[in-house]
Amino acid sequence: MYTSIFLCALGQALVVPNWIVGPANLVAFFVLFAVRVRPEEQMMAEKFGDQYRSYLAKTKRLIPGIW
């Protein structure tokens, strides 16, 4: 989900001809990502325990296979 939002924000930054509005969407994405991902991962770990931790060990956060 976050990868698709990132790609949408990146595409909008490249397409929107305004130098403030385009990059602002990317900044908003990174703020959203920084604020939401860690609490979401904690919630998932509390709810699903070792099964979720095992999933995290083999799955990347944002870019599949990289990070």
C-alpha cells in the first residue's frame, strides 16, 4: 500500500508543473510514512505476535527486495 502511495506521489511530483505543489506531495508522503509505519507495526506485532515478526523478517517495508 505504501509503495503504491509513494509511486503516486512521485508521479505527481514529476507531472505537476508547480515546483511547490509537486514536491509537497512527496514530503507529505514521507511525513505520513514516518508517523504511521512504526505504530502500525507495533499494533500488528501485538495482535499477531510471532507470525507477524516472521513476516517482517522476510518482507521489506517500502521497496520490495530492497528496503
